[in-house]
Amino acid sequence: MDKDAVFLRQAETDDIGALEQLLNCCYREAAGWTNEADLVGGIRITPAELTNTITNPNHYLFVYPKTTTGERNGAETGEMLGCIAVDMKVDPDANKSAYIGMFAVHPELQGKGVGHQILQAAETFAIRYLQSSAQEAQTKPARLTMSILSHRPELLAYYQRRGYELNGNKVPFPNDGNNGEPKRQDLELLELEKIVSE
């Protein structure tokens, strides 16, 4: 696997089945180092949630499809090797941020630089988008944000190596049945951020 062969395209509704399979595998099954199987049970995402994400004009969901050749010009097999979402938030007060989520790499490709390539591509896209939406009098910095589960020190360290820091914002893990079932009562979502322009 050549990590430099990683490529992304925007997700389409035809990708929903493969995306659902990838995300539920990466987050809920005990495979790969990024799974949450010890902390959260149940499904990670539904076809309806994926449809809402793909059709939302402020939300960009990118996929890394498997091809017959392993290259961009090969025929797609219908399987997804990775994905990442970028949700743009530009408000009237000129606060600019992009929330990065739904980041997944097939367990067989984890630890080979694929995730780094996917995250870097999403960050580059987000930064360019946020800079293009900047106003002349813009004084507030643009930020990339994401949330991770508490009790995942190795995942926190991964993002810290890439310039993200805890910003103090946290919320209890939602126990509404829409995001899986927490397996411990003290589970929280911790917000990380990375300032990308001053």
C-alpha cells in the first residue's frame, strides 16, 4: 500500500451502504487501534444520517474508494477504504471554523500513513474554504475543531502531534440512542481545536 496513492472524492448517495459499513466497522468493532468498541456499543451511524450529511450544502463528506488498481484511474469496487467529513461554520460575527468528523480508515490500512494523508487533505480543503470566505476586516482566527471520546489517550496524542489541543469544551456523551450506547457513565466528548490563521 503506497500512502501517496491515497485520493479523495466527494461522497454521493450511492456510497451510503459502503460508508455505513466502514464507519460501523471502524468505530464499533474491535479491529484497528481507533475503534471505540470498549467504550460505546451499538451502531455508529445510520443511512438517514449519512444522507443528511451528503445533501447538506455546508457539509463535505470525502471518501477514499477502493479501486481495482489501487490508483485513482482504476474502476471502483464499491468498497470504502476511508472517509472524512468537514462541516463549515462561518457565522455573521465572522467566526470561522470547520468541524472535522466521521474520520475513518479501514482497519487493514491503519498505521500505514493513510489516515495522515486523508486528514491533511481535509485540513487543506477546510483552510482554503475558510480563507476564501474571509472578509477584509477579518480579525478572528480560523479554527479547525473536532471531538474525541474521553478515555482515549492514544487518540488524543495522535491529534496533538498534528497540532490540535484540548480547548476545555466538553459535553457528556449523548445517551439518546442515536450515537450508540455508552458503556461507562463518565464518558465525555472532548473538543480539540487547531488555529489555522491569525
